[in-house]
Amino acid sequence: MPDAERQARTSIWKFTAIAFSLVVAFIIGYLASDIRTYLGSLAPEYNSAQTIRDVTDFVRANNAWPTSWTELGSPPLEGVVVNWSLDITTCDRHDVMTAIVPSTRRYVTYPHAESQLDALWEEIRDRQDEP
């Protein structure tokens, strides 16, 4: 095999190896990003779940929405965004479903969030139906 042919084949193999390595690196980076997002959403989502339970209990006991962590009787939980200005006499289902969310603004790892928020909405709707 002539030297020029050997160099051409070597160049093709080098190019193929580099291209393959870049594709593998991209896939690993993409997967690592997804894993990081998943793990980063665990604490805010489960803290949000606890907050939903606490707010539901508060509404049940006080017929009102809490206005702060202090009124709720809970220390501020990391990664939880709460709409403290919600009024249970005028709110609708959408308001309740978006009133307590993780800082990521979506639930990825906590599958029961929607059912918990639905239960909270039912509790509020019961209060709205009272004379």
C-alpha cells in the first residue's frame, strides 16, 4: 500500500474517531443536564408538597388563605413559591393550581402535586359554597 493511501486512511479514521467522540460527548452532556435538572427539582417539589398539605390544613381550620410563612406556622421552605395574596372567596381553580409551586415553576418528580392541589381547591370550593 502506497504511503499516500495509508495517510488518507489514517486521516479518515482520525476524523471518524473525532466525530464519534464529539457525538458521544454531546449525548453525555445532554443526559447529565437532564439528571441535574431532575435532581435539582427534588427538594423544591417535595417542599412544595409539604406546603400544599400545610395550606390545606390551614384553610380547613381557619376558612382563609395564609398570608405568610409565619401565619402558616412553618419556617420558609427552600424552593417554594407561594401566592400569599390569594383570596379564597374570589379565587378560581386556576388560581389555586398555580398558587403553590416549586421555584422551577413545574412539577417533574412529584406526581401527586396535581391531586393535592385539586384537594386544596375542593376545600376552598366548599368554603365558597357556604352561606
